[in-house]
Amino acid sequence: MSRRKVFGISIAASSALALASCSDDGGSEVDIDKQSKGAMDDFAADTQFTATEPFTLSLLWTEWPEVPVKDSWTFFDEIEKRTNVKFELTTIPFSDATEKRSLLISAGDAPTVIPLIYTGDETSFVSSGAILPISDYVEHMPNFQKYVEEWDLTDMVDNLKQADGKYYMLPGLQEVSVPVFTLVIRKDVFESVAGGIPQTWDEMRDALVKIKEEYPDSKPLADGFEAQSLLNYASHAWGARAGWGFGNGMVDDGSGNLEYTAVTEGYRQMVEFFRGLVADGLVDTDSLTAANDGSGGGSVAEKFAAETVFAASGSAGTAIEFAQALNETVGEGNYEVLQIAPPGGPAGQVVEPRNFWNGFMLNSEVADSENFLATLQFLDWLYYNPEARELIRWGVLDETYTKDADGTITLKPEYSLNAYNINPDAETDIQEDLGWSNAVFADSTESRELKESYNTDTFVAYIDSVLSTRTPRDPYPPAPLDELELERSSLLATPLKDTVDTNTLRFVMGERDIAEWDDYVAELEAQGLADYVDLMNGARDRFEENS
């Protein structure tokens, strides 16, 4: 949602069920043979999982404000009907989900399944033994193994490893990876006023100047996500990392070592570029500072509708919000909204590295469960089986949607999916009323076909444009830290990142003169930047030696 996106192995009972794997929670062993209650003997990739004995699985559910979870959702009933697995929910609000999740895990009160985990979210919980080293058990997850291999994701999965050589979360797998957030523009205005769709940030600047001349009351470029989205997708054009994609802040310096992105020449050039846009009145500065609650377009959609903004950060869902807002002012058919490939820059026509989407972690206490193997099988089906993924997105075949022989999916006319503006006049929304397309599970793993099935033709064109005109950056070099290094890293990285975030925005907004760049770098150095870079380089060297 914009509100606020190896090979298959059958488990043979006579062999796989006799395996014992060693976990990290106190060194206890999992006896698969004794912990296989409810598991299927013949579970394999692309088959339906149905527990041989019903069981209940506790789950952490993040609740978006506009889509409150309902006990009446058929999503829960259908999952239980097909799998013999019933969810028991612990619900937390989107507004402070990260903090609530951390508190539950730290207190030992987390449910068994912890969804909506992005790569890196798991790191702080590894040393405590609170989460399961799931890499020890993926041999029992044939769907995961099959699609990792088929979609050429093996190396990316290897990069999930922590300092102990294990990984502690399983990600959502994407057959094709394009930036979820990019620029959403008024295509008709860019074509008629600016002469076309910009392919680079310099071309974007020229276009914004022309639009400003035509619409003098406008500030044509906006973000809406506290600058975190804009800087994220823009930073790659300068070979940097910023905003949501800042991560640990490390990039390859070109000689095999890591350097801190926020002091590089590319980062400084990016800051200067956006400072120039702000100085010339081309950026809606309110949209760089207003808090974002995860609800997407918000006030930026209103400015799109008022024709004071003509390009803004967004996803496919945001583009729909902008279009809906424009319907009320400009009128349907009198405009065209388009999601475009992120513009290129000095580093080339590049975008973010190919990435995963949200997945899950498991509370390490699941290693003591008599349903341990059945839990692995169920989650393997839920997250990675193609039929399960289609079910979670669309509901029940021939009940809420139909599917043609060529694979085309059509939502039945009595149902809507308002988040994607499908059948908006229907009485029953499959997301809000039935629980399908929910944000906890639906976006996680997707084939290209499934991704295209619910998106607009313009989004399909966006996928094509990114894949044909942009090159993903190489993956960021992994540098997993051990327990002592994590503590040291936290003490160093947090104040460094705070200084970066504060000053990046001050530079862009013109509240700090770019002539003070060297002073800013000196402030970071005084906070232990060199120690942090040495720490990360040491971890990277160790990872490469052990790989």
C-alpha cells in the first residue's frame, strides 16, 4: 500500500523428519521427529499445505488507521479452512509499530510470527537469542527454496547472514524489483509545458523551471514523506544513499573499502542540487518537513488537485490518490498522472540495488513447539506458494474474482479494491470488508504476473521503463556485526545518523550554508566517524573471508 509495497525439495518423512537442527537459543536442539505434530509427510513446493491436525499460531498484526482489523474478515476464515491453522492476533498500531514490536520482543512477549520485517530489522535481536536462526531450517521450506533459485536471489539471501553465518529473517521475494517509491508526475503538463518526461535530474530541473513560469503560484516538486522518500530514490543518481535507504550508511569507495555516504562528494552534490531547487522556489518545502503517518498522499494530493504541485514522491497507490483528487478539480479525462523511472544523474541511469520486500521473523520459543515443522510448512505456503499469494491478494477464486485461461484476473463487479481504484462503486471492498490485500501479508512475495494483476496499465509501463532504461546498483557490501560490535556500532551510528539527518535537511532548506560543509564533516568526525568506518570495514573483511 502507498498507505503506507535453490530448488524445491519435498520433505520425505523417513529422512527429513529424522533430522535434528541446532538452534541459537541456548544451544537447544530441535528434534524434528518429535516436533512434527500437524506436519505433512509429503509437503512440497507448489502444493497446498493443510495441517494434519489443527493448531493455533500467534501473530503480530500491524493495524493501519484506515483499515482496522476485523474478526469478521473472511481472510482469517479461509486461511483456517484451507490449512487447519488459526491465527491468534496481537495487534499494534502503525503509528508506533516499530517501538511496540521491539518492546514485545525484548520483554519476551512477542507472538510466534513477527511479520512486516525488512532486511536489517532483525539485527538488534540476534544476540539476545529472542529470534530463531531460520536459516537452520529452510531445508523444510520448499517453496522458499524454489523461488529463490528461479528468481536468481541466492546471492541476495546469502547477504542476509549475520556475523555467525546464519540469517534470522526470511524476506518477501520479488520476481522483478523496481523502486516502490519514485516520482509521480502530471504527464500532460510535463509534455505540454516542459517538452516531455525528464530522464535526468538536470532535465527535471529545467522542466520544473518551465512549469513554474507557466504556473507562477506553484512549487512544482513535493515529497510528503519528510524528505525521506525523495532523498532515497534520488540519492542513487549521485552514487549515494539517503533517506529511507540510508541503512548503515556505508557504500563501496571503489577500491574495495567502505566509506560513509554522508561525507562523500556525491552526497554533497545531491544536497547542493536540492538546495538549488529550494532556493529557486521549485520545491514545496512544507512537504519536506510535515510528519507522515503512513497514509500516503494527504496534503500533497490536495496540492496536486489545486495544481500547485506537479511532481511528487509516491508509489502506485499514491498515483491513484492523486488521480482521485484531480477528478474532483480538473475533471476525469483532463489530465494524466504517471509514475516515472527515477531520474539519472552523475552516477548514471541507475536505481537502488535489487531488493527484497517485507518478510517475517520467528520468536525463538517456536523451537520448543510440538508444531514446529508444521509451522515452517505453513509459513512456507503462506509467504511463497503462488496460489497462496493470489489468494491473499484477490480472495477466493470464482467467489471474489475470476481468472481467464490466459491468466487475466478480474474482480467480480460486486466487489471493489478501493486501494487500487478497482470497481470503486461496488458495495463490498475486499480489503476493508473481507481482509484480502491486507498490508500485513499481501505485498510480501510477488511474481511479476501477480504484481501486474492489480496495478494500472501505467504502473505496468513503469515496470517496463525501469527494467529497460535503468540499471540496479550493485548490492551494498554486507558487513554483519557480532554482539560486541553491534553495541559499539549503536553507540556510534545513532548520533552520526541524527547529525546527518538534521544537517541534510538544514542544507537543503537553506537553513545552513553549504559553505559550512567541511564544518559538518568535522562534526561527524568528532562523533567518532573514523571509528565507525573502521568497525564496518573490519566486519566486511571478516564476512568476505568467511564466505
